[in-house]
Amino acid sequence: MSSDIDDMPFDSIESAQSFMDVLAETILEAMRELSADRQIAVRENQARRLRAIELAIFKLKTLNCHINKSRRALNDLRMIRRLILNERLTIEQVMAAGM
């Protein structure tokens, strides 16, 4: 792991945003998988496994909420940085960023 990316994965707000995007997608994928596992546990009457799956889903939903808040905070920081550095955005850039 000698590459610069591995040494400094969060050297910018944008790289942190990219990580949060990957994490959010991973959370959604895990929730889909657990939802399928939950249906199997219900069908097979596995009460203890069902409770564990429901707890995991709850924790993933909580984590997803925190990730979404962090993504908004990173977006705010990116916009504040632009204000501080007097970076100007064109209308096309604003539209592309979804602001």
C-alpha cells in the first residue's frame, strides 16, 4: 500500500464524499440481504434469528441516518470552502452538483 491514495484516503472533502457514497451503498445492500434473511427466518419460525436480524436492520438504519447527515455536512463544508476561496460556480456546475 504505497500509493498516495492508500496513504491519504481523505485528503479532500470530495474523497470523503466518495467514501460516504460507497458506505451508503454498502449499507443499502446489507439491508436488502438482511431483509431476505428476515423473510426466511419468519418462514422457518426462527424467533431468535429473527430478533437478531431485526436488530441488525435497526442498527443499519441508524448508521444510514448518520451517513446521510455526514454527507450533508460534507456538502456544506465543500460549499463553505468555495465561499472562503471565492470559487465561483457556473450555472451548469450548480445544476450538475444538485445544489
